Amino acid sequence: MAMLRTLSILLILLVPAHTSRSPDCGGILTPSGLRYLAEVSKPHAESVLRKDLMASPAPDPSPTSPSSRSQITSIKVDKFSLTLIPDTGMRLNIEVDLAITSGPSTTKEMKLSILADLHVEMNPEGNLELVTSDCKPTLEEVQSTEEMDSKSSGSDVDKQINVEKICLEVSKLLLLPNERLMSLAAPFPITPNCQVQYLPLAAPMYSEQGIIISLQTTFQVAGTAIPLPVSPVPFSMPEPARSSPSHLILALSEHFYTSLFSALEQSGALNVSLLSSLTTATLAERITQLGSLFQEDLPVVLQAVPRSSPRVVLEEDKAIVELFLTVQIGTRSSLFQSFLSVNVDVTARLHFSVVDTRMIISVAAALLEELFLPTIREEVPAQINAVLRQGVFLPHIASFTYTDVNITIHKDYVLIPCNLQLEARNRESSTWQ
């Protein structure tokens, strides 16, 4: 099977060419990530099988030999693995040890093996859905303590272990049911009136590097999707230089960050109103025409609002946001009265970190030299930091968080290799349910 030459080409092929359906971020679930999903799914699968098989109603005992009916007394998942099949999907391999008794001193050990091929499809509603394309179950005897009536015991076991039914529902043995896949596209809050949502554009693709998915970000303000700047070219996922030990590799484009700040601008989150250290009297010393406007010395109020959409520029090891502001300078008694308007361009460095599944973005001012407005230099970044203090949710599915995060900024995109971690309460639930 040919090696994947470039993930960029594959991601572009995932979506139609028109700009309204262009990806601006994406991710790769690596083979290491699949192994982790199998690891955390193993106790869950054991719990599900115990519930389904040991709780199954046993056949009615024979009036003549009531003690001869078979009963499953022990279930242990010995092997549970998920492997990648490039260009196709995933292969699930499960081996389950069963202990079956049909009398006080009669125990039969059997092995249930399941080999299933799985893949993720996009259903008509636009949600991702885990589908079983092939499943081969086998049930064989390993050891028996006594010679059993093979006909009666086999009939009882077959009634309790419906391998065809297990195959029909094999995907539920994974700790990744379709509800969790659907949670990927759930809206997440940024501010009280602004939300972000990551929409899959197509079913994932499968390469030797992992499972590749492309996403389009939408933002809602007050519950309504807002228009965003159009990316000049669709985002293309960078090709890993080598096989990654991380479970997951997220990539967020320059356009994603520009859209984020545009959404904040349209939601009013970047509007700043603050009290200057200047007063009308001290300002009149520099602008003499102002002296005749005010009969008393009043504090000067600054109101900064974006005059056009912000822009984010990503370079190697550096991220910059450019804010284009109009600052109204005035006074406020009962109403704000502006007497001066100044255009101010703010260039600020962006710093990224990740907590759980949220990207924390902090802003540090780098350039602002306009006379009379030194306060803006501190207050505009402070306002943005306050807005983004809680972080921006990254693409993720419910019950999993990110650990061992390593963020690198490249030209045009930010790369976030990380590991998955099942939240403790879900790990306990899957074990004890």
C-alpha cells in the first residue's frame, strides 16, 4: 500500500471546492491514539459483555434434569486491540475468556473471538457515525473439567451467547459511541454571547499516519451564525515529518485565528471603555482649542472600537494579532460626549497554552506610540485577556481531555500534538457500570 505523500492533498479532496465549505482546522488520530482508545475501552467492553451475557435469561430448566442447564459464571476480556487499515478504516480484535458451568462440578472454558472492521461515516444529518462493515465471531471450547452432554450444553450456550447479536452491536464495546462522535460538533462557549462550533466536512480518511479529519469552524453571536472573512486558500493539513508518538495532532490555521478575533469583534468583546489618567484641563494644555469647550475640569474617557476586522499573522515561532481601532476621546457626565477621534493600530504578540481541551490565548502589547493614549497600550490587551481568560475550546469529544501538549507555531498554522486522557469519572463508570 502506497505511503501517504501529502496530507494536504487528501484534506483538500475531502471537501467541495467552493469556499463556503473550506476547512480551517483539522486533526489526525494516530495509531498511538487508537491503541489508547483500545486500552481505555477494554474494561468498558468487559462490563458491557457481562451485562449482556450474564444477565441474559437462562433457558428454562428441564423438569428431569434441572441442574444440567449451562450458566456463564465468568467473563474476562483477554485481548482488545484497534489497528489502522489505511484507505479502509479500523480493525477491532477482541478475545474473551468465558467460564460456563452446568452443574456443581462441571465447568467449561470457552473463548469468544471477534474480528470486526469499522469505519466512520457521515450520516445525512451531517454527524459522524461509527459503522461496522464486517464482523466475524467464533466461539470455541478451550477446556472442560468433565464430559458434558455436548448437545444440551451447546444448545444452552448458544441461547446465552448470541454471536450474531454481538456483531450487530460490536461498536458499543468501544468507549467511543456515536454520542461522543456527535459531541465533536457541539457548540462551545467563548464569551456569554459568542460560541464556537467545529463541523466535520466529510467522513475521515485513513492513512498510515492515522485517521484524518478536516473541520470547518463556525461562530455564533447571540445564537446566530456570523459571516467571517473568506480564506484565500483552503487549509491543508501539514504532513508529519515522521510517525508521531502523540495520540492526536491538531492543526489550526491562520484563518481560524483571524476568524476567532473577527467573531470577538462582532460580538462586541473587543470594545474597550476606560478612564484615562488625563483630564480636560491637562489635555487643553496640549490642545488649546479644547479649553473653551469645558467650564470645569472633567476626567477624560476613552472608548476604543474596532474599525475593521482584526488580522492574525502566523510565522515560525511567532503569532501576532493586528487590531485596527478607532478611539473616541471624550467626557461622560450622564452621556458620553466625544470631542476627538483617533485611529489606532495595535500590534500584539499572542501566546498559546492548553488546559484540558481549551486553548488559552494571552496577548502582550508590542507596539503603540500614539500621543495621549498610553493607557490603550495596556488596557486593550488587558481587555482581550479578560475575554479569553477561560480559553477557547479546541475540537474534542466528550469525556476525553488533552495532556502532554506541545504547541508549535509555524507559518500559516499552529500545530498541537497531544495525548488523550479519559476523565477519571468516566473511567470509573466504564469499569463499574
